[in-house]
Amino acid sequence: MAGSANLNVMIKSARKAGRALLKDFGEVENLQVSSKGPGDFVSRADKQAEKIIREDLMAARPTYGFLGEEDGEIAGEDPTRRWIVDPLDGTTNYLHGLPHWAVSIGLEHKGQIVAGVIYDPMKDEMFWAEKGNGAWMNEKRLRVSGRNKMIESLFATGLPFAGRSDLPETLRDLGRLLPACAGVRRWGAAALDLAYVAAGRYDGFWERRLHAWDMAAGIIIVREAGGLVEPLRPGGDILADGEIICANEPIFDNFAKVIRGI
């Protein structure tokens, strides 16, 4: 697997955290769980995975900043570079014993994501990309799907839970999209949704109310696989706004028009 020193550090750290998460997943019923809010839980395993990743990345690049889901932001001496980490994307799946979750690590340089890793330990699938060097899953080159008809295309999104205010918008999205496509999936792990678009398993993805760590790695993996990635609202900022839409090039415009209600 050829890659930069930064990428190799990211992959090694994601695998290490993944092994720890797998160990606890086998005893999911024994995990000590505390509530962060309605429908949003954090586990001992989640915090431990972030600790593993943070220590690995900061040891390798002590001047870089760090933004993690559990510990928040740590400013670095180098203000131009920042790790963006979700140690366990799909926490609710994990705590319910559903084998669909991942470790996500992105590297930001001067406001742009330049490298990303999404690791699914259950399937041992390592999705990774660096700017200008393509996207890969383990040793296989990734390309987005070649489908060019909406009615044949499969999409992914997240569904609001626990009274979230974006439920009406999402229902309107589904009302417009479902009659025009082959289906919509909600598997509960945005990082893997993006990785699956890059792999051609999904033809497109959109979601609101995400965090930077949900999307950072996936953005570059989709782009390096030939996909188009935009803010949900034209002119917006994906990471700051927490809204994203992506798809392969042939269907992107039609998909975006449906979701945006144009």
C-alpha cells in the first residue's frame, strides 16, 4: 500500500483503534454507557478509541491540531494542519450490536481535506485517499458508479431522531426522491455512506445536521473516486454547515435538483 507518511500513520492508527473496538463489540452488553442526549450515546469503547488515535497522531505529528468527537478541539502549533477524527461513527449501531460502524480520520491543510481514512473493522475494509492519488479500498482502486438514470440509482441518507428539528425537511426530501429512484437506505453511519458512494455501492448521499468528523475523510475519498461533493445549500461550507450532497457526475445535477427542491 503506497502512501505518504501521514497516510500511513492514519491507517495504522485506524487499525489499532478498530481492534480495540472489535474487542469491546464482542461484549457489547457489558459496555458502560452514558447518555450524551436523546438518542445519542457514548461508550467507554468510543472514548478509548479516540484516546488511541489522538495519542498515535499527536506522537507522530505533535504540531498538528486535533478535532475529535469526544474531546473537542486541541489547537496545534501549526495552524494550517488539523486531524479531524470520529473514533466510532455509528455509535448507536455499535451499542445495539449492529455490525455497521467505522473509524474515520481526516487530515485538513489550509481549510482543505487532503487525506482521509475510513476503516470498517467488521469487514476489514480500509477506505483511503490522498489528494491527487485516487481512492482505494484495501488494495483496490475505487470509482464511483457509472449509473446515469435516477430511477436505477440507490441513495443513502440519515433520518432525524428524537425530535430533531430537521424532520420536516427530510420528509420533504424523501417525498420528492423516492418516486424518482431505486431506493433510499439509512444505515446509521455517515462515514460509511460516503465510502460506499466512492465504492459505487451507493450512487449518491445527502444529509443535514452532521459534524465535521462525520464527513472529513469521506469528502476526499468520494472526490478522489471521481464523485462530486457539494454543500447542500449552494455557496455553503460543508464542514461548517454540517450539510452535504454527493453523487456520481452523470446523476448529480438531477439528484441535487430533487433534494434542493429546484
